[in-house]
Amino acid sequence: VEALGEEFSPALAYPLERILDGQTLFEYREDEIKEVLEGLKNPRIDIMSSKWGKDEDFNASSNNASNNEEMPPIEKLDVNPPKPPPPLPDFLDPSKMKVEPYFGTKYWTLPYPSPPATRTEITGLHLPKPNRFIPERFELKELESGEVRHGLVGSKIRICDTKQKKKEFYPANITGCSPEGLKVCYSDDFMSSTTFFIKLDSDQTDYKPGQTLTSDKKRYKIKIDTVGIAPDPNDEFEEEGAKQDFPSIPLKASPNDLPKIGHKSSSVILHYSQSKLFNLPLVEYRLKITPQSDFSVPHCTVLDMLAVWVGDRIAEVGYDASLGNVNYEICNEMDGYVYLKVYGYDDKCLEMVEELMTVFMDGKGGDGWDRCKEELMRRYGNKNFSGSSYATDIRIHNLLKHKVLEKDRLEFLKTLTSEEYEKIAQKLLNNVRVEGLVVGNCVKSDVEACGKLINKILKSSKPASRKVLGVYELEGETLVTRNRLNPNDLNTTVEIYVQFGPDDVYKRVMVDLMVQLLEESFFDQLRTKEQFGYSVGIDAKWSCGVVGLSFKVTSATKSGPEIRSRIKEFWTWFETTFLVEGGEGEKTFEDNVCSLAKNKLEVYSNLGELAGFLWGEITSGRYEWEAVRLEVTCLRDLYRGGVKGVREFR
């Protein structure tokens, strides 16, 4: 009962002394309860209790004597029998009992006595103010590409042309809808795609998997496998050992389907992309706010504090916004910018962007300084509490020229005062550059309004200068060792990083493929069979435009030199055994390439995933909106060339 009540409670953020809840109801002060209740006008008070009453009490014809019946004895149990609940209070008449129709809960409705005329008001007790973040408009905005929204866009189907001699169903996707009809894309035996338009014979709007439709006056028969972006259940049950076919490569997207610039000024650039897959009144705003920072310890620490400070000051407004399904995130990234994200119903998201940007650009200290400082100090202290996290931080610090370690920030923060923070923050915020992305239920005018709003909030029209973030080029082998920060952590972590050079499509695909080839063998050999370490992993790394590969092992029983030697031994096995002609790598190469291509082509399951991909292209500076298509095309060439390409690359 108590848990259910908490789920419905809109006042969980209020202090305990203002709430009468199940935990404190039986530890009360009668005079305070009377003081509050006597001042209420026409209140409704719901009380749920299991302290009294049993089934016999709820029968109007029952006799009060039944309340005194003894409970049946419990035999062969060394426990005291449960006591019967007390009878109903005198003010509850069993004949007036009601039953809730869905769950059968028994209840009474009683009038609440009018309060004395002298107690009509209580100081500080008032109705809550209207919540300005509750959305009022839920309509979907028109697509600027000229296409129309349709429930089958994004669906997987099988289609059959009844005019052909061979009446077979071929897999296809519905990629869009225009006045010409639904756009169908299917692949041929040469792994290329073709599109054409169909017009359904029915006007229905509700579609289900397994349903069969016809189009173009019954020329085409269509079987629906999935509706919209729902996953295909058949994809999860591929027969083990069966040869996989390389997936079809999507057609090149039209310019209307790619992100466009919706606002551009000297300090603000905003990209935007409408969503035709997600027919919901939702939107995401993502902002990359770059102040004039020199990546020094004071500047990095103050930017971290600024993000914490904004979160603290916006807490009350953020609570109201969350009730209207408008949420936000804010943090300082190591690349020298502050990341701001607002997402939810598009009707009110821009108001939250304005609120956050206004507080952020204020940059002043005040009440709550000690609380925010303590929070950030705990965050710094916990950052590298595990050896695995510390090893990664050391790698990034020795790879990126601008990386500042958390332990150095912590030492500076210990002596930082509110006045010093405000002075540095004001200097950082004098010149700011903002680049952003708006994705979802939006049009260009929405993006223009957002850009003008941000320009108005910025202190200066002069943007922060662009800084090139440097990465050290590794030559030969470099060994870096550090003692663990947590004396109670008895584990040893070794991370070996291999650098492949500046980013391009070929290097990205090759490193992803190497992870695909190595990951299972690396884990199976070191973790499962040898029990060499309890945490074993391999991952592709992208660091400020440089592509690399990372091996990491954490062990409670092995030393650093032993782990390092074992990882090198595994790499030697990969080169001399796995990749050789006739080796395991050659046998599983095609299946691994197909599996990687299918993973890259997976449809985004929600708006956040789509926004995350586009945002990655912006923050990386690539702006390759069709990166997935380019990478899958590269994988197709590798598929045709065989494992020889991997041998030559490594």
C-alpha cells in the first residue's frame, strides 16, 4: 500500500515535516495534525489501513459477536498463532461499505466536519502554481521534404509481383512515403538496392506483423514482417553455423533526408533533422558550448563546477519540467566544451533550453557553493577509485595533449573559493561558441528561434577561438606505470593501446572488424579458460581524430608484467595463427564481416539513438551524415577480398 501511494505522490520532493505518510503516521503529534486539518476548506482525506477489520465486519448482517470468534488452532508449528485484527471503528457502518469495481477494495466515504470559522487560513499553505512545462500542443509538424507520415515507414516486408512468372516473396524495406505512394527498397543478388513506389489498395491505418496487403490494384502482394522500427524477431534466431549473406547497402540518401543548417551566426551554428521514423511529438536539443578555455587545471575545474552549479540552481525548475516530460543533462567534456541536452515534448523543450542557458551564462556564485563544491570533490575522488578507470585515464592523459587528470583538479578545487570561481567563470564566458543539433518533431523556424534565443543570452557576439586538440603520435613502445589511488584495491590493471593513425573510413572499419574477429577469442581464452583476469576486454578507440585499439585486463592474482606478456602473446597468436591461410580467422571471416555490417545497419530504436549518431558526427568534426553507408560499402569490399585485407592492414 505504501509503495503504491508513493508512486502516486506528487510531493516526494517536499520535506518530511510537510507530509503525513505511512512511515510517520503512527509517530505523530496530535496538536500539529489538528492545526493543519482545521485550516483546510472542503478537504478530501484518503486513509488506507490494514490495522483493523476482517471479512466478517464487511457483512451488514453479521453480528459483532463474530469478531470475538477464536482463530482455528495451528498445529505442528512452533509459532504463536496470528492475532485477529481489531473490530471496525464505531464510525464505520458496514451497511454503507462500498467496493471498488476493479480490485475489489472495500471503502467508505464519510463527510469531513467543517472547520471552525476562526480557522480559515494557515500561513504558508497554498495551491501550487501552474506548471509552465506541461505540454499543450501535441500535433506532428509537416515534413519539409514533401513526404507524408505513414505508419509503415521503416517497416520490413516481403513483396511479390504477381505479374512475374516466378511468384516469390522478396525481402524489402519501406523507407518513406510521398504523394506517389510508399517507397519500397529491395536488394538484388549483387548487394545493390533498388527503389520503386507502391500504392496500397486499402485506406487502413492500423497495421500488424503477419498481415497481408495488396497494392496497385492487386499487382503486388505484401507480407508485413515488422511495423515501423520494431525489431524483426526472425533476426534473433539465425541458425548456428549457417552461412550469412552480406546485407544490402542502402541507397544514397537525398539531401532532404540529411541534417541541414537551421541557424548560423558568428557564435551559434545549429543543425537540425526531422524524423519520419518516429511519429511522436518529441524533440532533442543538444548543445556543444565551448568557452574561451586554455585547458589549464583552473579552467577545466571551473567548467566542471559550472556544470554542477547549473544543475543545483536549476533543480526546482527541473522538477517541474520533469513532470511535463521535459528532461535535461549537463556535463563538462574533456575536449573543452560543456555538453547540454534537453529532450521531451517539443512544445516546452525550448523554454527549458532558455532556462539552462540563462543560468549557465550567469556564471555567478552564491548560496549552495559549499554543497556544490563537496559534490564535485566526491566526484573527483570516486573517478579513479578502481584501477581499471585509472588505467584508462592515464592512457588518455598520455595520448591527448590537453587532458587534465582528476587528481590535479581535486587539489585545485580544495583551495578554490566562491570569489575565485566567479572571477574565472566570468572570464571563460566572455567569449563562447555554440554548436548544436535539433532532432525530432521540429521545423526550420523552431531552430531559427532557438538560435536567436541563444544569441540573445550570450554575453558577446565574438565567439571563442577554435583550438586544434593535439594527439601525440606514438613511436615504438612506451610503458607508463602508476600506483593505484585506492589502497584497498588489490587488483592490477594493464591496458595496451595500439595507434593506427588519423581517422578515415578504411581505418575505422578495419579496427571495428579486428574487434569483431578478436573479441570472442580474447575473452574466451583469458577469462573463461585460463581465468587470467576477471575483467577482460578489447575495444576500438577514437581519440580526437586518431583511431586505435585497446586491450585491457584486470586481475587479482597476476602482476603487471605477467598481464602485459600474456596480451602480447595473444597478439602474436592472432598474427601468426589466426590470420594465416587456412586458419580460424579465414574460416569465420565472411560471417564476421556480415555480422558487423548487419550491426551497423540496425535501425535506430528511438529518437535518442538517432540523435546520438548525428551528435557524434558533429562532436568529431567529421559531419559524415552517411557514415554508416560508407562503412558498410567498405566492408563489402573487404568481404569480397577476404582475410588478406586484414593481414595487410595490421
